[in-house]
Amino acid sequence: MMTGTSPNNIFISYGRQDAAEFVDKLVKDLQRAGFAVWRDTAELQSPRAWDAQIESAIKQADVVVAVLTPHSVRSGRGSESDGADSVCLDELAFARFSPPPTPIVPILLRHCEPPFVIYRLQYIDFLGATEDEARYGVALDELIRSINGLKTGIRPSYRGPKLEPLDFDLYLNLKTRGFVGREWLIDELFERLQRADGSTAVILACEPGWGKTSFTGHLFRTNPGGQLLAAHFCRADRADSIDPRRFVESLIAMTALRISSYQAAVTQRLPELEELLRANKAKDAFERLFLQELAKFDRKTLGVLPRYILVDGLDEAVGTSTQSTIATLLAQTIDLFPEWLHLVATSRDRPSILDEFGDATIMRLRPHDPRNRHDVQSMIAGLLGSSGVNNGAVQSTPASPDLIEMIAAKADGNALCAAQLALSARKCGMDVNAIAVLPRGLGALYQAIFKRRFDLRPAEWRTLRDILELIVVTRAPFPIAFAARVRGDAAEYATRDAIEEISDLLNLYDDKLRLFHQTLMEFLVHPGSPFFVNPKQGAERLLHFLNDRSGLKSLSQPLKEFCRQNFDDWLLQCQELARYSETLPQIYDDLFFSRPIEPLPYYVCGVTIRDRDRQLISYLAAGGLAETVASIISLAFVRAADRFRAAGADPWISRLGLPSPDEATTAAISRGINMSFEIACFGLGWTRALGQLAPELRPRLVQILNDKDAAALNWVFGWLDIAAGRDVLGISGYFEDQAGAIRSDWAEIEGELRRPNQA
């Protein structure tokens, strides 16, 4: 039994039906190796509640060992199911998300698809180990090394091809917190999927606040029936989640990590995938490397059919400036899906999106559906209940039925509205009478909440508005410490006190905050709102802060990275561009060109320019800052050349016959050259865009491309292109390929600039 003081505590999560005998042996071997091991059959103590004991044991553990078998990953609908979800899924979710998280080491005992909560982790292969003692010994040694490594701070190993699925775990953990009900919707959804004459696409359409992301997050986490192949969650505030190219890459990576035969097939075609994504051909990549590869598989190897991919929030992806959206990509390829594969998607009930899918089955989710109202009431009861612990058993104090019914009536079937009313009632002590006088509808509810809290406290509202201005102009969660810095609140007291006033309307994680829902953003930024928050004012204040070099230079590297990621959004909202015409190049230098060296990418990208950057250059040029953009470009080439010189390759370039550098020096040179590549690609991409938007500046841009630093950079890239870097410096062939791609794009861009303008 674990005491909580041993440095070697292990919790074993397993399915008794198909792993009990194996775990008996594993426990003894781990104990002989000096570990204290907890397993449910031996360690559960009556009369303590089972859940409480499990959670306590996981919290005391240094590591959770997850034994993966069909029984341990089963869901209530799967072929291996006994009618109930595996408790192992709950154990792993608790270990993964309950702060602080407990590291997990998966071991694969029998063939199965790893659950989504740990599918990215590298598992230890125990297949066949129960019949082969030598194989078992090798796997056990690897397990012990992994456990000891995690305990000493070594990060867990990840597996898969050179692709990375998007990680939505923390976002979905927040969205599914307190999830209840919806069994009726799961039944109805799967009944639609099983119909032989049904549509390939099933779209759940509902209005804001119904709880679609909470529902899809529940599907992703529990995977009822084991039929979910891959999932994606579109978020308007997260640019990579609405980029069709990243969508395709993430789906391919997620599927590869769960189906080994697909991983083997797609790994052989990675260069083709990279080329298609680089060329912005997401639809072709999805068709060739996802749908066509899946269509080759024998149905018998695919588990419970039909399988489906899940895409949440198609309406969230319409804000991108790219020519295609994720919804358009799916609509254009839906007829190419293998017959065993379906699409399940969610969206606001908008004809502009739903009409793209033609014959899709549209399931409109009505707030007045009695089943939905029942779920909403259950959720309210859970939010209002206060928890206590007595002798290890979790107890709940039920809320007043009258209060539950009044909140449900005011929410009118809207889960989001009900949740906010319940949280406000709990935070402010609102009773039935106080709830009764509130208006219906989300907008009216937000107005009532702010009016109740700030009508008689205008000074407090102004402080909060200062903070909200920063949040609404920024896509990413906003660091509280940075908000205080921008406001000049060195002690952070006033900033944190103001945030506490609306903590029930915010999502707070890792000392960063964002509004809890898009509908609150829409309410605040609407000019007609009595509590209007102007994002342009937030942009002005952020740029004013960055314009002060002392403020910018004093920021930590994580805060500088936050500014880099969001700077284009702030600049696009700025109304006083002329104020920054002279200092903008210096801001770019401090933020982008002088940042620390980053890890190498895994594929050759050449020169590309994001649609967001093209939009930004257009905005700056229209605002009279075209010359400023040219100055930024010129500085980029200077800094790229500086980075190459600082990489330390010059002695080997200028003096023939030097022995190759040692491994550490080669690695340092590689990282420095890669930063030079990245800054040069920035300069070339902006050069191409500005040349197209401001033809009168083409002669100036040609001159920039032939200035001393740019010309020197072009020459050393040519030196790398002829494999000299590989032969002399011992660096990888990636640099040869990347240098060749950049020089090819460089020549093409210069040719475009020299070409006479077409009338």
C-alpha cells in the first residue's frame, strides 16, 4: 500500500477481465524492483467511497502505469463492452487533468486503439510477453527505465510520424467540466450513423449556448462504441485550429497514432504531404493521404463500424482570410469518404454553412426539447450543490428545487445561460426572487449581470474595462501579469481584484485568462452595448507599451513570445498607424529578429507568407506605412545575415581544409543557420507581398535584395545548396534542401519585381 511518503509510488490502471493475471505478475516484479504499487483489488478499503480511494491513490502516485487491453479501453457501446465504460478511462483522465497531473506510462498488452487521453504517448510493447519470458524481461526493464526517468524529470516519450496533432486536451477538460446527460442525443446520433441509407455527413446544428462543444468534448473523451477515428475542434481565437492545412495535418497525425497500419502507409508519403501543405493544397492532401489511404484498408481491420471523424464548430472557422475554409474542404470531399467512414460535425444553425453540405443529415437541437430541459436542470443542480467530504465519501448539499426551476425557466433551454445564472447565484447569493426579475436571453442576461455589479460602482467598471480592452483584442489567453504591466499596476493588486469581480465569466488557467464564451465577446464589443469595450483602444495601449523599448526589453521571454504571437492582431486594430512609422522596424527587430534560437523544423518550407501577414501589409500600406514596411524588410535581411555570422560557420567557409567541427559545435551552427533561414524567409515573403501591393516600391525592393547583407546571405545559401555545408560542417541534408528552396524562391521573387507592371 502507498503511504504518500515513498518516492517510488506506482498506480496500475487495468481491466480485470483480460489483464488480472498479467498484473499479478507485474506487481510482484515491480515490488521486487523497489516500487510501492497500488492496485484496486488489493488496496480498496471499506467503507470509503471507491471513487475517493482511487483519486487519492492516483494523487499519491509518482507514476500511473496504464495497461492497455480491449477491456481497459472499452466503452459502453463497443464490441468488448459489458454495457459500461471502462473505469480506466476515468482513472487516466483524472491523472492527466487533475492538477498537478500525474505522469502516465502506457504499456500495450493486447492489440487495441489507445484512448484519446493518452494516444500521443509512446507505449511500451508487452505484446506476446505473457507467453515469452525473455520478451517480458526486456519489456519490464524498459518499463522500469521509463518510470525512473519520469521521476527524475525526463519528459515522457511521444510517438508517431513527423507530424503533430493539435492538442485540445486542456480546452476540452474545461468545456466538459460538470458534463451531465445527453445520453438521448448519443443514442439518436448513433442510430443515424447506423442507417444503411443514411447520409455520410451528420451535422448537429444549434444556437449559441446549447453546449455543442461540451457534448463533442464528451464524445472525444469517452469515445462511445470505440468508433471515433479522429477529432478536431475549431476555435475562432486559435488561428492554427481554423487553418485547413493544419486541420489536415492534425487529422492525419491523430489517425496515424491510433492505427499502426495507417501510420506505416502515411509515413512513406510524408514528403508528398509536406509539399502539398506548403503549396496550400489542403484539399488535395486530405483527399490523397487521408481518404484514399483509408479506402485501401480491409473493413475487417477497422474495428466497430461505421467509423467517424468529429469536427466541432464549423462556424468558428469562417473568420479566416484564406480562400478555403475547413467547412468548404469537407463539403467538397464528402462524396469521396469510404463507405464505412462518416463525418459528424457541429455548427451554429447558419444556411451559409449547412447549405454547403447538400444531402447531409441536419440534426437541429432545440432548446425546448424536454430531454434538453431535463439535462439543463441536472446541470444546474450540480453547479448549485456544495460539496463536502465526510470519512472519505463525497457528499453534496442539494440546491432548492424552486431555485433550480427558476434558473431553468429563465435560461429557456440554453445551457450556457443556465450555467452562468447558476454560477452567479452561487457567487452572489441570489435567491429565487432575485433570479425572477432577470430578463431572458444571453445578451439581456449579460447586461443584467454587469448592471447588478457595476451600476453603482463606475470606478470599478472603468478598471475592469481597461483589462477587458486587452482581452478582446487578443486571440490567445491573456497573461494577468502582462495586463498589470500594460496598465502600470506594478503590484498587480488592482488588476487581480478587478478580474475577481467577473471570475465566473472568465476561463482562468496558468495565470492567463480569456472570456468564457464567444457570445460574451460579441456582447462586449457591440457598439450599442451599455458596457461597450473597444478593442481598438486595447490595441493602442498594447502598441504604446511595446513602443517603449524599456518596457519591451524588460519582458520575460514567455511574455515576448506571447507578444510575437498576437502582434499582428494588435497592429490590425490600430487606428494611429502614423505614430509608429519610425519605431515599427525597431519593434519588429526586438520581437521577431532578435528572439532566442528555436528548435529545427522537420520539413523544408521555403518562402511562404501567411494570409494574415498579407492582410497586415495591405493594412499598413493603405495607412501610409509602405515605406515603413520596406524598412522592416531591409532590417530583416540585415538580421538574417547577422544570425548566419553569429552561427559560427565562417571559419569553415573561408578556410578550406579545416577538420569538421565536433558534434556540439555542429548542432549550435545548425540552430543558428536555421534562424537565419527563418528571418530571410520572413523578409522574402514580405518583399513579394509588398511588391504586389505597392508596385511603385519595386525598384526599392530590388535594391534591398541586392544590398550588401542580402547579397552575402544569398551567396552563403548557395554555398549550402551545393552540399558544402553537409560535407564541410557535417550538418544534415535538410539545410541543403532548405537553402535550395529559398534561393529558388528568391530568384523568382526578384524576377517578379523586375517584371514591367501590367496595365
